[in-house]
Amino acid sequence: MSAIADIIVPVFGMVLVGWLIGRSPLLSAEGLRGFTGVTFYALFPALLFRSMAKVRLETLEPDILLVFFSAVVLLYGVLMVLGRLMGLRLGDRAVLALSGVFSNGVGIGIPFITYAFGEKGLVPLLMIISVHSLILLTFSSFLMEMDVQGGARRRLLGRLGGAALNMLKHPIIPSIFAGLLWGELTRHVPWLATPVVIDRILQALAAAAPPCGLIMVGASLAHVGLKGHWQSGAIASIFKLAALPVLVWAIGRYVFPLDPLWLTVATLNAALPAGANVYLVAQIYGVGVARATNAVVISTAASIFTLSIALLLLGVQTR
């Protein structure tokens, strides 16, 4: 029970604070966009850069990607088939599938794992995050683009390449790889190191990242709310919060065995609610917006309980 008190309460307590701020006159929709920009372009990059700069490449376990994305690909396919049986168009099926497998690994995942395991837990999480958006958002955008009528079909390959490039430009991914590169350089070039003054600035920004990320999530939910029919959002949430973590744990335990800490982090990341990027991508293409919005809202609310259960089943202790 200590894990629930030490992790769940502060994490979702700050999400609640963000929701209350979002519902108040303190934070308008325009203000939220600015706050989100600062969080994603300044605070989280500083945290990721400092964390990954301390990592040695030989300590990384690439099998975690095989474990996590084996489960993701399998469930993505199942949801695509389910969407077809529900009579959904290709773009709507892609939104449903993305909602059921795309984790909020940055806004909620980084604070959650940090509070649970400290910086050592961030390493496996950031390995997943480094390719998470690149693979899932790019492929889902491609499927949504295929659902666009008219001349846009002739530019599918170009659009796919453009989507992949946009994912690489996202501040999170470059920060991870820049930190790894800088860490390797400083280990091989003795006189090269981050100046103390610069590191203090990065440290201050990094310390602000987890709480600001959680407040941002709560405020975003306050501005989004539930939209239209909720059934498909609930279905995606069940896959996201129950099926995906169980499958990741089973593959990481029995098929491609992982270190216990890495397996726990991968499972908890799979148990996180759907990320806001799901409805952002849906809005860009004008496909399944209500479905994506409901999945994000429902899975975030329900994850308070499912993450608590996951912590207990995985035996996570913080004291």
C-alpha cells in the first residue's frame, strides 16, 4: 500500500490540481498552449538530457523494445480487426487502435516512474519513448492519410516520410539521443564535461518537469472533456489499461526475459493511460476526434485504479 500512497496519490493529486486550474479562469486555452510548449520544449528536454547523459550504452537492454512493441503490434492488429467488425472506416480504425496502445509515457510516465524508481527507472522508460512516437504516430498518420479522399492519395509516401520527420523533430526524441551522445563523449574525452553553471540550470529545469507535466495533463483534460459516444473510448481503454500491460509482462517474463526492473518499468508504461498525442493526431486529420478524446479522458481517470492494482501485483515498494 505504500506504493499507492507514495506514487499514485502525488501523481494524480497533481493531475487533479491541473484539472482544477484548467477549469478556472487562471488558464485559458491559449495559456495552456503556452504552458505545454514550455513544458515540452524546455523542462522535459533538460530532464531527459541529464538522465541519459549518465547512462552507459553497454547497460542498455534492446530486448525491452522487442518485448514492448511485440505486444503493441499484436494488439494494434486486434483493434484494427475489431474496428472493421464494428464497421469503422480505415482512419477511425487507426484512431481506435492507436488509442488502445499509445501510452502517455512523457506527461504521466516520466513523473510516475521517477517517483517509483528514481533515475534508474527512467533508462528503460526512455528507451521505449525514444521510438514510441516515431513508430506508432507515423504509422497511424499514414493509415489516416489513406482514408483521405481525392488527390491526397497520390502523396502517401511523401506524407509518410513527412510524418516520420515531424516525429524526429519532436523535442523529446532529440533530447534522449543528445544525452546519450554527450554521455559517451564525456566518458571518452576526459577534459570534456558540462560546465557546472549550465548543469545547474538544466538541473533546475529538470526538477520542474515532473510536476509541470502532471499539471499540464490535468489542465488538458479540463479543456478537452468527453465528446459524443463513449463506447469505443471505453473499449480502447480496456485494451490500453488491461490487455497491453498483461501482454507486455507475459512476453517480458516468458518469451524474451528481461531484468526485473526493466520488466516492471515496461509493464507499468504499458499500463499508463492513452497519451494526448492520440487526439492531437486525430484532430490534424479530422478523423475519430471524439473517439480519441474519450479514450484519453476515460483511460486517464480509470488508470488511477488500474495503476494502483499494477503496483500491488508487481510488488513495487518505495519505502
